[in-house]
Amino acid sequence: MSQAATDYRPMWEALGLDLPGHDALLSAIPLMYQDAHLSQANRPEGMAYFDFVMSEIHGLRIKELVDHKAAGGTVIGTFCLYVPEEIIRALGGQCVGLCAGAEWAYGEVERILPKNTCALIKSFMGFKLGKVCPYAEACDLIVGETTCDGKKKAYELFTDLAPLHVMELPQMKRPEDRVLWRAEIERLTAKLEEISGRNLTAEALAAAVKEVNDKRRALQRLNAARRASPVPISGKDALLAVQVAFYDDVPRFTSMVNKIADELEARVAAGEGAMPKGAPRILVTGTPMAIPNWKMHDVIEKLGAVVVMEELCTGSRYYSQLVDETPTDIPGMIDVITDKYLDINCACFTPNQGRIDDVIRLAQDYKVDGIIQYDLQFCTPYQIEATAVDRAAKAAGIPVLRIDTDYSSGDMGQLSTRVEAFLEMIE
Ligand code: BJ8
């Protein structure tokens, strides 16, 4: 891709964006990106791709989506890992993650949602009410899911703002829950067939499974390199790769991430790091971090530590499981898709021992010096589950720090002080 000074305003206008509000949002992102990402030393050269993607975040990629629609395809928005991208792609859709990572139009949001709603929900409602997200405005359908109570009830209001389909996600993982979840995947398939005017074929589904697996395999490679010391990529840059995975073109993204993984493997072999050897190694776990939420990683890494793993939906929960590529017929493929997605360990499930085990396993595997639990305020599932993570970490002899925060920058000083004290304690 080559950078060109394209005027995207007519496209944004045609999508119905509020242009003054959108201008204000777009002018803030480069400053945040400069401060969090471009200011880092020793970045892998391959991150230039992500710098370009970020510079075109509401430009080129949106144009690609608009062109895709003009050619007869669909754009499907999602808010959660449980929505199977494979089915969307097999039916000619481009899948885009809509979780928003910045405060927007909170005044309007708080007229319809309680103030004490988590930042992630307020943010996606604010982006929609404020008409500043071209991804949301480009969607033919948005797929919600019954995960936490806040999202579930917010969708009842969101349905007035956009075409919405809600999947019923069970909250346990018993055989009868799997039956329900499989039926929900079939119901989503029928909905996508209706809006796309296509029928699901085994060939298209097998191809989509392979493509999405390849994307996750590339991210697995990139993240495997983070086991090394010194670590060849900063936590902020590794987080950015997963954030971009939610909306970039799949084959292009896979090829660029594989290139970065090649570079990281060479850096590891040469003993080259993005951070000095001996920098405290941190695992971050908790609620997802959508673009442009780099707050926690930024605080940690500006204090000289490095995040080497994220047990997050914008982290290992996104790429660690693959869909089994063995089945060749549609029912068999729907079976393995059902299993793969039900295997994700979100705190909305009970019990959720699998997540606690993952946190400890990853912490040991990546030889971390400490765990930071990052939870959004008012996110009851993760905030309550933090106690179990805390206990398991202490039992495994791993120091742990709990942080409850939001998207504002108001508590940056306080966060910095707490993380600094934690780092002094573990060093
Ligand atoms: S699979 S974590 S993306 S539901 S932060 S809105 S849980 S109150 S985002 Fe999530 Fe899917 Fe689970 Fe992942 Fe509610 Fe908590 Fe807010 Fe949350």
C-alpha cells in the first residue's frame, strides 16, 4: 500500500458521520499514537505497517469496506470474541470489531445509561450516538451477545440506532449449554444468509476457517517471540497488533504479522531487545483494551518494565485457540466452530477456572516478575473474578497488583505511582 493524500470527507459524509465531531476525534489519535508508540526506541522495523494502518484508520480501510459493499459484500460489526468471524467471511462479509477505547459523547450517553456503566459500553454507545465511527456506520448488521448484564441491556437501546442481531451466549459450559450455543451459531448463519443473499457452502466455510486460523497462527508466532529475554517487541506494539486484527484485511494482516514474526525471531537469535535485558516482565490480565486504549501498557513501559503477555480479549484469548480444520461438511464444521468459541474463558462464565489456570500458566511460561490485573470500573464479572486471580497468583508465588480504572487520563499520575511502587517491590 502506498500513502496518498486522499480526501475522505465525501466518503465520511456519505456514511452519515458528524464531520466536526469526527474531525475532533481524528485529530486526537495521532497525538496519542505519537506519545505511546512512535516515541518508543528500538521498535521492530515491521511496525511501520501498523504505523501506516493507524495513519489511515478512518481512511483507506474504510474505503476498502465501502468498495467491498459496492461489490456486493457485507460489513458485519461485532463487540465480542464469541462472534464467529469464519461464518461472517464464508458468507461474503468483512468482520469489524466495534469495541471503542475512548470516551466520547458521555453527556449524551449518560442521559440513557447509568453513570456507573463500564467505559467500554459507554464508549461504544457514545461513538454511535455521536456518529464518529465510520466502521459502525458502514455496517450492514451489528452482532451483539448476551455476555455481561451491561452489554445485554445496552443492546436493547442500541437496537434503535443500528440493525442488530443478538446471540444468546450461555453462561456455563455444560453439554446442554453447548447445544444452545450451537443453535445460536446456526441462527446467526441464517441471519447472515438472509442479509447477504448467499447460502453457506462447505468450500467457503473451509476457506474462511483456514484464513482466520492463519491470522491467529501469525499472532501466536509474534507472541511466542515475547518469551525471550530481552524481549524483541514492546507490550504496546504487541497489543497494537491484536487490536488491529479486529478490523484489518485478513490475508494482508496475516502476511504482515508473519513478516514481523520473522524479524522478531531474528532479533531473538541476535539477542536484540526492544527493552533492556532485565527489565521487569509483566503479564496484564483483565478487561479488553480497544484502540486507542494503550493506557495501562503505556504507564508500565514508561516506568521501565515491559509487558510480555496479555491474558485479554485483545491478547491471548483472541489468538490462542484455533478451529479444527479436519471436518469437511457444514455440520462438522459448525461443531468445531461451536467448540472453539465456547472454549474462550470470559469472566461472564461461571465457573471460570479455565481463565485462572491460563493466567498462571502464561505467567510461568513467560517467566513474568509480576501480574497486573487491569479491570474497568463497574465491570462486575472481571472485578469479582480478580479475587480468584489474586489468590491463584499468590499461591503460585507471583506478585500481583490490581488496578481498576476507566478511559480518562485523570488517574494517570495515581496509576503511575502505584505501578512504580509495585515494580520497586518486585525488582
Ligand atoms: S469475551 S471480555 S469481549 S464479553 S468490560 S462490557 S464484560 S462490564 S467486554 Fe468482553 Fe466478550 Fe467477554 Fe471478551 Fe461487560 Fe466488563 Fe464492560 Fe466487558
